[in-house]
Amino acid sequence: MSWTLKWMILACVTLGVATGAAGAAASGGDLPVVDSRDFAGAAKTAAVGARLRLENVAVSDAEPAALVLERFEVFAKGAR
């Protein structure tokens, strides 16, 4: 797995955890839904700014959670 994909996954998971599973359940009605096992493929094709609902995420021993994620640029264009 490339470093770019690893950083994107980390950023998306961090954003998703920060928004909370309750917020994801409330606002995920019109978003594309992706199962957690299919996330890598969906993340590769998502455009910057695209949002999706990631379901069946194991965050603890409790029930799986759903997260709303948005892809964003980690580095500014032209950064050195």
C-alpha cells in the first residue's frame, strides 16, 4: 500500500472519528455507502472534496460504527 493511501486513510479515519458515529448516522442519507472492507478501492477513486459513508467500522468491541468521511488535500499545492 502506498504512503499516500496510508496517509489518506489515516486522515479520513481521524476526520470520521472526530465527527462521531452519531453525526454520521444523522447526515449520511444521501451519500454513497461503502462497506469498510471495500474502503481502499473507493478511496482511490474519490475526488478531493467527495464525501462517503463508511459502514461496518470496528472501533471497539461494541457494535460496528458508521462514519461520514471527506477526502481532502493533506499538503498545499506547490508545497516543498
